[in-house]
Amino acid sequence: MPKMRAVQVARPGGPFEIVEREIPQPGAGQVRVKVQACGICHSDSLVKEGHWPGIQYPRVPGHEVVGLVDAVGAGVTQWKTGQRVGVGWHGGHCGTCDNCRNGDFFGCTVNLQITGVSFDGGYADYMVAPAIALALVPEDLAPVEAAPLMCAGITTYNALRNSPARPGDLVAVLGLGGLGHLGVQYAVKMGFRTVAIARGKDKEPLAHKLGAWRYLDSQSLDPAAELQKLGGAKVIIATVTNGDAMSAVTGGLGINGTIVVIGAAQSMTVSPLFLLSGRRAVKGWYSGTAADSQDTLAFSVLSGVRSMNEVYPLEKVTEAYERMESGKARFRVVLTTGH
Ligand SMILES: [Zn+2]
Ligand SMILES: [Zn+2]
């Protein structure tokens, strides 16, 4: 049997192990993908550290996968070998439970599948995914460019396009990291008056390079007060993982404003009086399905939005992961297989 390299986590908290495995065969309804690139997302730590319930180990992480369709299983009619595809966090759903019937596939109560969590992901030469989890990747995007868009990209793009903001509205993006640097670009290209908020004067040139209309340094001024001076934000997208930073900007919401939380912070505080007196809202957003990923990729080609990446070969997975964990990566870390 032909073999491949895979990076597995053998137990919660265990190290990454580069192992040789047989190349998996796609079952009915599944597709085998020859992986070209896979982004390292902070959520991969859920697998590495065992912080997601019910994971069966050993497990291969990775849910920002881009590669070529290499083989299709029985009953798969929508994909053929050679097509370039991406696989993101949402790895499948039952299609028949009440949430699925309402189109809320992420809320599937019967068979919610998560790539690199429920089944092996993209830290490998090959992976097998449900056909339903695949997005078509445009030719204009290199694998390394497309990979981070499968989680960081779709999350920010989908949160923005499903928010109440309309072209010309004041939209703030809190954080200029892996999510935020994409969020600012998407917000600009969607036609919002985009305000980037981060810590430190040194981030200002980056914010403007990404197209931001204004930059607010939250270390030297009160971002909530500054947003109010600009008329109050229609939407704030909170990409950071710091609840205090989220709490500090919420006061910048205008009338009918919404703060959309996509960073996994532990908690945040908000004044009920502030919410009710301005009909304001706090809302969360989850990334999206394969169709949303495909929209994200197409919009990124159309508008020129790109992720800035640091690229490592698969063998250097431990170094690459530590770089992501350090918070110093500018801005997403991507593994490549050489295919
Ligand atoms: Zn992710
Ligand atoms: Zn379902």
C-alpha cells in the first residue's frame, strides 16, 4: 500500500508526531484530497490540548486545507479528480434535523462534523473529507494564499456580510492579527467606513496599508469615545481573544449598533442600560459552510483581499505551531506539503 506523511497528536497535550500512514481510501460520499497547503489556526490547539469534548486520538489536526481532488468515493457526482478544493472547519451535517432543515447547518444536532476534530484534517499529504465539505478554489489563488481563507477568511467575511452594516456605514474591526488583518481588508472592500483598532502606534501604517479609513490606538486613547466622535459604529467585529478589550470598545456602538464577536474570549462585560437605551446588540458569529467558503474565495479574488502568511514545510510543524502560539506571526502560519 502506498504511504504518506501525517502529523498526528496521539493524546491530549501530546507533541506532534510525524508518522507514516497508508494513504486513506474515500468511502461512499467522500473525496480524497491531495493536500498542498494547510493553515495553522489557533483552534487547532483544541485538538492538541484536548479541549474539545469527544475527540478520538490519535488525530490529525488542520481545517484550513487546500489541495487537489485525488479520488472520489461511490455516489460522489459533484467533484472530479484534478479540481482544486478547500476544506474548512465545517466538515458536514445530517441535512435532516430541524436545524439543518432550517438551513442552520452549523447547528446540526445529529451529525455535526468538524474537520481535523471529528475526522483527520490537513496536516498530512492526503486527507479524506465528506464531499459536502468541499469548496471550489479559484485558479487565481495559490494554495498558500487560499488556505487561511478557509477559516480566518470565511469567519471575518461571513461575519461582515451577515452583519447589519450597509455600504458607507461606520464599521470597526478590533484587532489586527490573523483574523483582523483580513477583517479590515474585507470591510474596506465591502464599502464600509472602516476603523481598525489595535494596541500601539506602530500598527498604524499596517492599518492604512490594509485600507483602513481610520486607525485607533487603544493604548493611547479611548476607542469607544473616538468611535462615538465619528458618529458611533454600526458594527464592531471583535477578533481579539481578550474580553476586556472587547468590553472597552462596546461603548463605541451607535444607535442600533451591533458588536459581532468572533474571537474566543472567556467573558466580556456590557452595560444593559447602554444596550437597551440604544437598541444595541451583542452577537456571536460562527465561520460558515463550504458554500460560504467558496463565496469567500471568489470575493477575495474579485477584490484582491489576501492573507499575509508565514510558510513552513510540513516537517517543521512543531516550529510552525509554536510560531502561531507566540502571537508574533505576521499574520497566518501555513504548512506546505510540496505537492
Ligand atoms: Zn480555524
Ligand atoms: Zn442536522
